[in-house]
Amino acid sequence: MITVESLVKVYANGTRAVAGIDFAVPGGEFFGFLGPNGAGKSTTLKILSTLLRKTSGHVVVAGHDVDRDPMAVRRSIGFAMQEVGLDDLATGRDFLVLQGLLYRQTRQEARRRAAELMELVGLTPVAGRKVGTYSGGMRRRIDLVAALMHRPPLLFLDEPTTGLDPQSRLAIWEHLEHLNRQGTTIVLTTQTMEEADRLCQRLAIIDRGQIVAQGSSRALKEELGGDVITVRIDASSPEEHQAQTAKAVALARERSYVAAVSASDGGFSISVADSGAAVPDLLRLLHENRIPVKSLAMASPTLDDVFLKHTGHKIRTEDTGGDEMAQAMRPWLGLGKR
């Protein structure tokens, strides 16, 4: 369904948002991009959907080259972007019917499809209400199904549940799983570990415009080699903390049961096959070397641990203001970076 080779996007101000990525998505798959704000996720989706021209590389979507036949690509896709685009003065039903008419459906077909989709996402009781009166979760749901009016085989979703309450987020997830079971190929961007873990059959972890790991959530976590032990060091100053952490990391690397070691906020994390057997020896090692331990926690590997292993840092949603293209354009508009 999607083939991407050596994709690069550099904005006019020199920002290199996508730095030569390769990936492919077969038909029927639920594929996800996991990464922080500014990683290149939104830029990639906008190139795939023909909303943004690439700098270089080769991109084929639904059998069509994005440069040579963009209109064929657009007919084959639906796209729900980060910013919900709705007409607050229209009723939910009329808003969807208009989308159908824009895709050259007959009025009768558009009404039938609108009713079907409103039922799918549980909005039939409010179909006659103005969209401006909808809650945040309801607005996100109708924006999602608007992208489905023309029955596209491929659906792009750019952080579809950002800002939603837990109940609305769960409802969206259930609808997306239903759509995928019906055969729709879905490509989603997210910075939420739980969302990626639950929905995506396969993931590409992206950071600073590069794909650093690909695979199923389970396979990526299994690469870490078992359980994760996180140790926080107790120190009286930043300098002492840094020195003690470096010493502890060096000692941990010498242990045969340690598969990987990485620094983390307040201390370090290690991957081990059996945390129950490793913890007593690790604590004894730190005690003998006079390294004060503030806390110790054990857990099975998470996607956050996978991201940390491949990038050296955790996902921080506050690092940038979001959409890479929007950030690149702000200086040109005389605005500071958010």
C-alpha cells in the first residue's frame, strides 16, 4: 500500500524535518509512527498525502507516485489531521453529506453513507445538532469519519486522540480497530506509548527525522532482553549525582547478567533476563562501592524503554510545539518558536 525510499524533507529555513527514511506498509496493516513532537511524523504524513512536496526520495501510495499522480493518491486516501477541521454552524449530518458531495457522491449516496458513519461512531442521536455544540470527543469522532466518506482503502491519522479524555480516547481506539478489521489500512502518528502498544501491528520509532527502529511492539520490547531495573541515585549536588551515576553505570556494565545499560532521569536503567535474581547482587554491588540508592524499581520493558535505548532519551511532549512544518514557518511569520 505504501513504499517509501530515502525520503528527505528540508524546509526553506534549513530545517531538516525528515532525514532519509525507508519503510513500507502492506495492505490491511495498522502501522504507527511513534516519536516526540518535532520528530518528523506530521511532515512524513503530509508528504504521503500530497499536502507537502518532498525534497528528495521515492514515494508510492496506493500504487501511485505522489509526484506524478497526486490526484489518484488523494482519491485513495482519507486524512484526519491534528487540527480538527469542522463547520460549527452545520449539523453533523449536513457536514458529512457535504464531504460526500465534494467527493462526487450523489446526494442520496452521501446521505446514506453519512447515516452509516454516524451510527458507527455513536453520533446518530446528535446528527441533527450543530457541530459547534459537540464535545471534544464527539468533534474528533465526526472529523475522523469525514475522512471515510468516500470509503478510502488507506487512512492517515495524525495524533487522533491528542487532548481527549480517557473515555473518548478509548471510544476512538475501538472505532479504529473496527475499521482495520474491515480491511482499511491505517497509518497513525502518536507520541502516546499506550496508543501505539494497543493499536499498531507494527511500529516505526522516529526521532529527529530518522527511523531508529521498526517492528512489532512485542518484538521491539523483546530486543531489550527481559526486565528493566531502574535505579535512582541519592546525591547532595548535581556534580556528585553525575559522578556517582557514571560510576554505577560502569560497574553495572561489568555484570554478566546485564544486557544493556542506559542513563535516565535521576539515575540509570539496566535490562536483565531475570530481575528477581539480579536485584540482590546489584544492590550489594552499589553498597560495596558506596553509591547511595534513592529508589529501585522493576518492570517489564515498555516502548518508552525501547525509545530510550535507540535514542538515548525519553519522549518529551513538551520539547517542541508540535507540527514540524508549523514550527519551521513561525520565523517567517515573525513569530517566536513555541
